[in-house]
Amino acid sequence: MLKKKTNKVLTCGEFDRRRRRGLISCRVTAALSFLVACLFALGVYYILVISLWAGIAFLSCSVSLARVRSCLLGGRRLWHANALGVVMEVPRDLVMRELIEWVLMTLGIPGAVLVRALGGNAVAVGFFAGAGIYGSMHIVSILWNGGMEVERILLHDEGVRFTWATGGHVSISWLQRPAVIGASWQGALIEAAYYPGRLEFPMGYVPMSCRQLQRLLDAFSNDPGLQASLSSPEALTAVLDVLEPTEEEYSDSSWTWARPEVSQGGA
């Protein structure tokens, strides 16, 4: 969960704009993979297997990312107040879509055996096996932590808790002043006082923008009054007010919530 080093730190705005390009890239890669599969259908069979696997994986990813965008447009409805504080939960079908991605990667292990049997070289076998091992590690993590979780963020008067889809979670006190200092290609990079290294919170399947998360931590980390409001009846309103997208977020082609009038009209 913790990444001591990152190759490049993006701004939150750059990360938000890249999400749209990520969906386009998945669609293009899926189409190219199926095209390659057709070209090698009667020729090099191990390339056919690799291409079909890649095409299915990227097609699944593109469908999932389209669903993320749909959920993000209605992001206000994903937050609610309960006895613990204010929680953001993702739809259960979105959780299952993320699980499917790891399952498809896990299939790389039997796929490596098949590719080897069809005469694939060491590079092709290694690519398949590596993907399978990576996916298997996440599946094991999910089982170890008791299953997939719908909760992603919990805010309460003492701090914030981040929960991964795999079930693991990290709690940080407001006294540690957690702050989003940028983003990696996977998600937000969070630093906090007395916390070892940087916390990398994956946001590919989280229906909120990196800039919204940055504003959220900045506001509540530095305002004791806002922290206290998280235990009041106005807790949800306080959180939604901070999360409301800026005009820049609405106009720079990144994914964010629909404008309030559109969101209410579609409710």
C-alpha cells in the first residue's frame, strides 16, 4: 500500500484529465488486440492466445471505466452520514468490475502454460506469468482481508480512514495533517506527519476526482471547526460543500460530478 518512491509526481489536475484518456486508450488497445488475434487466427497460435486475452482484458477495463465515469457524474449520492461519520461508498457492481480485472490477470498463469505448449518464447511466457502472479497477489489480499469492500473513505471528527477495494484500510488522525501532495499514475499520493513514506490511494475505480480529495483533506486537516462538524447533523452538508467541483473541473474535460442542476434533474 505504501510507496516510498514514485517515478513521477503528477498534479491532481493532470491525474484527473488522464482518466478520460485512459478510457480511450483501453478501447483502442482492445480493438487492436482483437485485430491482431484475427490476423494470427490461422498462423502463430500463441500470439492468437495472447491477443485474445489482452483484447478481453482491455475491453473489460474500458467497460468498467465507463461505469466509473457514470458513477462519478452522480457522485453526490455516493456520500452519506451514519453513526461513524460521513462515508463514501461505491456501488457494489463497480466493486465486482474491479474484481473481474484481477481475475482476468490471474488467468495469465494457466495462459502461460498454454502459450508455452503452443511454442511461445520465453518473453511471451514471462509476460503471461508475470500478469498472472500480479493478479493472484491481489486475489490473495482480497481473501486475506475478508472480501471486497464498498467503503472507500470515512471522515469523522478524529480523522480519516481510507479503504482499498481489497479490504485493507489505513486510518490517519487530523492531528497528523494529512494532505494530497500530488498523484502517481494509479492514484493520490498522501503525506501525513509521523507517517512513514507516502500513502498511495488507488483512484482508478473511486468515483471522485483527485482534486476533490485534495480539497477535502486540505479543508478538514486545517480547520478544527470543520472537524467538529463531522459529529453534528450538518456533517454531510459540510463535506459536500467542500467537494463541490470548481468551474475549472467542470470545463477542463476531466471527469467530475455533474452540475447540481443536471444531477438533481436526473435524480
